[in-house]
Amino acid sequence: MPGPVHPGTLIANRVALGRVNKLSDPTGRIPGYGARPGKEVLRRASSLVALVPLAWATWVLANIINEVSS
């Protein structure tokens, strides 16, 4: 269980949150063009690369279970 939260930390976090909330929306570097959101992260082809380690770990775990059970 985490220890007690210091009141100074709470106040500093509230001040930082206020500063973040005051920031304007992001804009592009070229005047007249706003920031374009693009594709969602899970719809990008590069995000599929993250599935490779997951598939490998699943394969290894399945082989370990298979070896132990036989």
C-alpha cells in the first residue's frame, strides 16, 4: 500500500494541471494548416509490429505447457 500523500505534492499537481489546461490547441508549423489527427494507433500498419512479441510469447508459453503436461 502506498504511503501518505504529501499536501505539497497535491498542490503542485493542481498548479501544473491548471497550466496544462491553459495551453492552446496544437497547430501545425505551416500557417493556415492545423494539426491533422491521422489514423488511430491500432489502425496503423506499424502498430501490428507489437503483435510479433505477443505472438512469440504465446507460442513459447504454449510449448512450455505442452512439455509439462506430456
